[in-house]
Amino acid sequence: MKSILLVEDNADDEALALRALDKHNIRNPVVISRDGQEALEYLFATGAYAGRDAVTLAVVLLDLKLPRVDGLQVLERLRADPRTKLLPVVILTSSREERDVVDGYNLGANSYVRKPIDFAEFSEAVRQLGLYWLLLNEWPQNQLQ
């Protein structure tokens, strides 16, 4: 079963996302990275993740406002590497800045979703993301993620 990489530095948003996935019976394993540097280390099996077993990811849920390395920089690195350039990346952020939307798509994001403040709306957004990216979406199988 493919995993979900959730890159989120806000503990409350992390808990809401995990709760929403569980509520909608999305049972894919979730890997949490709490900053952009940790996400890159996980994705490229470096630093603290050097030598880790290969993991197949279904999607990366990427916040933008992250410590150490911001989400747009993470996205730029993913798209620059042939191993991850096709990996689905959904920007899931509270940013309301139009520049972030434009930059996200210019750097190759597959989707940009603003986090709703209300849990019911957030839960529904996560359910729809899960259904689409984990069940409906198809992409090349021979990509190292």
C-alpha cells in the first residue's frame, strides 16, 4: 500500500489531517515530516533517513510555510530530480497569497488546496483528496519515490 507524506509543522493541523484520514477510513500509512529539510531527507533517503528501506508514496501533502526549507523550495527540489519529478504533490496550506498559488503551479504542484478553518470542511477536503489521489489517480509505475 502506498504511503502519504504529510509535510506539516503545525501540530494541530497534523492532528486534524490524521483524524480526517482516519474518519474517512483512509488507511494508507502516513509519514510525517515537520519541516522542509526533514521532508527532503526523507524523500531522498539522506541525513536521518540515510539507508531507509524504499517506500512508495502515493502523494505528498505539502504545507508552504515551513521551518528550515519552505514548501516551495521542497517542491522545486522534487521537480528537479528525475526520481521524484512525477510524484503527485498537493499543496495543502493556509496561505491566502495569490503569489503562492502561482508559484506553486509554476513549480509543478499538481493541486493547491487552502486549509479550511472548520474541522468539518477540513475533513471533507481531506476525504476528497484521499479519494482522488489514492483511488482514482493513475501515474507511471516505474518512478522511484
